[in-house]
Amino acid sequence: MLWCLLVVGFALKILLSLTMQYFKSDESVGERSTVIVTCFSYLLVAMMVLIVDEQKLEIGLDRAYDSFNKSAAAFLETQGLDSKGPASKLVLKFFLALWCALIGALFTFPGLRMAKMHWDCLRYCSENNVLKLLLNMSFASPFVAVLLWIKPVARDYLTSRVFTGMTGPLMSDSAFESMRLLFVVAAVVLRLALMPVYLQAYLNMAYYRLEEQKKEAGRITNIELQKKIAAVFYYLCVVTLQYVAPLLLCLYFTFIFKTLGGYSWLGMFKDVPEYSVGSEQTPGRSPLVENGSIQDTAQQFSLALDSLKQANFHC
């Protein structure tokens, strides 16, 4: 779990560093505006998604919030404090929408770069049908992964509906959960396997820049032409980071989801009991309660939480 968080942190740091370059340069006005507009667009989309009923979209936020609320209230109660839990669910959803907007802003130019390289790859491999199929599967895999979390489309269809001539559904709940995890991992592995093809499509931009330069009227010095071509190769490291970092984020977020959710990779082959989030034992009384300073600090923390909840209620 700790290693997964470290990888996620480093990947976010890399994407944030690349995005901040657009805000430090005076020549990147267009890129800066694109990032800002994309951030607010994803904020709007995230807020719309978070109001969807849990019966339609399997976010699991309601169950996670209830479990955390009960655990926090039980912990404060064992410390001798009276509290109704953390802040309201509306505040939690708002900060979650802000987090989604930040991720969307960081994925802006990696997504645009990926779309451009995919379009170029389809042009270069027009005669290789197998490679074209793999490229299209890789490009469509994120959309299919999103569909797996829409309950009427995926879970109800595969785990509840009984087709004609069958005595039961196609999958059990544990098999469906494992299938979703394995699909995300397979999509990441497929895209990593196709990385040389995508990067070669990017490097081919140098050839096309040279061909376009031949068609333009006027003169250009050899040094300027070399700089124009070499810029493609110098930027290859940035393109590679923009390609790999989002994949690592998706992969290790899947590992974290599997660990915290109590799921199994072998759910498709054997039945695994469903993990209950609220099944943990109530935390016992800490021996530090005897210390008066700890009690005072905990009481102040409880009062701050109650004040925050009342402020949110009045808002």
C-alpha cells in the first residue's frame, strides 16, 4: 500500500511539474488558457457525476462516507468525547470534485498528445490490420472501463440477468469485481506494449516538418532548420512522461482500490466473500487518554468539527 502511494505521488508530481511549465513561460498563453478551461470543465462534469444516484453509477461514495462517519464517531466516543462525525457529505463531494478537476487539468495535454499520436499511428499502419486492431482496442479501453462502473450497463447485465437457456447469471459478484480489475490492468499493459509504436509516430514528425519546409517559400539557415528538427527529439522525454505517468496512475490506483476494497484477482475462478467496509472492530480506548493534554486537544478537535458542521449547515 505504501509503495502504491509513493508511485502515485511521484506520478502526480511529474504531471504537475510539466503542467506548471505552461504557467511559468510568457509564450504559453494558449496552453495556459487550455489548462484553465479544462480544469473548470472537469469540475463541472465531476459535480454532475457526483449527484448521480448510486444505483446508476458505482462510485461507492455513500457507503464509504457512512463507514468513515461511523468509525470517526466511534473513535471519538471511545476517547470520551461526544461527536456526530466529520463534516457533511456535500463538503466531501465538493472537495472530491476539486480533486477530479485537478486530475483532469493534469491530463489535458497528455490526452491531446495521445490523440495526435494515435491518429498518426493509424495512418502509418494502414496496411497492418492486426496492429490497427490493437491500436483501436487500446484507444477505446478507457471508455469500456468507464462503462464497467455503470450499474445498469455492466453489473445488472452480467450478474443479475438470467438469459434464455441458462440457470443463473453469467458472473457472480466476486467474478465481476475481479473482471473489472483485470480489465484495467490489461488495458494498461496493452498501452505500455504499444508505447514504441506511439513514440515512433511522434518521432516521424521530424520528417514531416522537413517535408513541409521544402514546400514553403523563402530561405532558412541550416542552424534554424537543425533546431526545428532537433526540437522534436529533445521533446521526446516530455512525451514519454506524458504517456507513462497517466498509465502508472491508473494502474496503481487500481492496486489501491483492490487492496482497500478487499477484492481478489482470482474472483473469476472461485467465490470470494464480499469485504464489508464497516466490519472492522471498534477501536479500543487508547492508554493516552490518561494524559490531560491529549484529552484537551481531542476536545478542541471535536469542538472544531462541530463548529464546521454547523457552519456548513447554515450555508
